[in-house]
Amino acid sequence: MQPSMLEELVPVPNPYPVVSEVLYPEVWQLCEQARNLAWDPFKDIDYSDLEKADLPPEVRAAGGEWWSLRAWMEHGAIPYGAERLREAIFDHQPFEIKQHITNFIAEELRHHEVSFRIAKALGGYEPTPRADYFKQIIPRFHDEKDEKAMSFFAGLSVNTLFEQLSGELLQARYENARFSSIKEACRLVLRDESRHIQFGRIIMRRFFGELSDEEKVVIGAKFAKKLRGSLLNGVYAVVNLPEDERERAGRNRALAAEYGLGATHPEEEIDIIRRGVDKIRKDVGQYGVEIPCIPEIDDSRGLIPPHQAVE
Ligand SMILES: [Fe+2]
Ligand SMILES: [Fe+2]
């Protein structure tokens, strides 16, 4: 072989050599569980209860909008996951980390699929966001610049904190669901999410002890920024939306919740998020990571003066 050909075979960044050795047995265990607990949004759920249900057209439209939004947001995890996979490959992370991220991408894709299948069965699927604020918010949902400001494992664990929060909301939506298709979808998504959260706990245990003070501050700040900037802007709750959209989207969510379509009433959402953030603060607090004040959540209970709020 010509030496020049060898050079062509070894591009930079270089994924070789491949080392097949398990360094994180707990992560590998999650990978095995993922294999055993795989499910198919098309074959494993019968959506005909939604097609046949006697629901007023405005309720179908509200449920369709809600589940379309869920679909878009689940999809937000795909570009994020792809970037992490790329990093894991070229940084030579152990193969179980690459396997977990690959599973994560596939699982988020099936969450996306089950959500749009529900929206379709309700007759209200929106293939792409209609409302202006969704068009503006969704592309900003994930900012690689924020991600790259953290080390690989710190970034992964911040993402896990959001999975934890969305798990809390999903639990409430599971409890709200009165249709077996939606209930089953929520149950299966929650089962996947609990594995994603478990992954975060494993890496937090392994890496948070070694974080520098600077990185701890960055993690807290990134968490608060993402929560305020996108998740309270219609994704987890409608609180930060422009007034008219807040009313419109809030009304639709309330309607979907009233009919048991696996939604949460806008008034419940902030309480759920607040309880979730309390738990997260406790979880990361033991490692010296502090989550700054989030006025939408903290001000209303009057524990933290607003001047401490972080933009
Ligand atoms: Fe998901
Ligand atoms: Fe997830």
C-alpha cells in the first residue's frame, strides 16, 4: 500500500483505535435493559380509541396541537444527541457511552413518533409548527455554544436534569390520560426516560466530585438559562409566552387536559416544575452545584429576592 493511501485512511479527527473494553459497567447494564425494553410506536399501540372517541372538533384540534408540540420537542433531542455521539466517537469515549447515546437517539425518535401518531389519530396533527412563537423557540431550543461551554460529561448531566423535569411533567400527563393509547404511550416514554435519568445519575456520581468551582457555576447557569429561555416558553409551561399566545395556548392545553388527552393544565405546570427543580437543587447541591434563582418559579413563593435573579 502506498504511504499516501494510508494517510487518506486516517482522517482527523480520527476515531481509531477502537477500544472494546467496558469502563462503566452500570452504563452497559442500561444498554442491555434498553435492548430488552425496546418498543414500537406503530405495532405496540392501538390508536383506534382516539379515532373513534366522541370528541368535539375544538378538543381534537387542541389535543392535536398539544401532541404535535410534544413531537417537535422530542425531536429536539435528535440534533443534540447526534452532536454528543459525534463527540463521544472522536473523543474516544468507552463504547458503552457511544451505545447509550445511540440508544438515546433511537428512543427519542420513537417518542417523537408516538406523539405524532397520537396527534394524527386525534385528527389534529401539525407537521410543522404553525404558531410564530414555536417557529422562533424551537430552533433555539438547543444551543451548541452553551453545550460546548461545559465538559462532555457535565453537559450530558445538565441534559439529564431536564429529562428529570420533563419526566415529572410526563407523570402528571400519564395520570391525566383517560385513553388507553395515550396512557400506554406515556408509560412507555416514561420507562425510557427513567433510563436516561439513571444514566445521568451514574455520570453525576462519577464526575461531579471532580468538577472545578468554575464548572459548577457554569452548570447551574446553563440549567437556569435553558429552563427560562425555552422550556418556560411554551414547552414545559406557557408562562413566558407573549400575552396573546399564552392565552391561546393555555386555553388549548386546558381543554386537552379537561378531556383527558394526556395534558397538564397550565396552572398545574409551574407547581410541578417548581417541585421538580426543588428535587434537582437537592440532587446537585450535594456536589456543590447551585442553580441560580429562576424568577418564574422562585419569586412567586417569595423565598429569594428578585434582585438575585440571573438573566
Ligand atoms: Fe423523550
Ligand atoms: Fe429522554
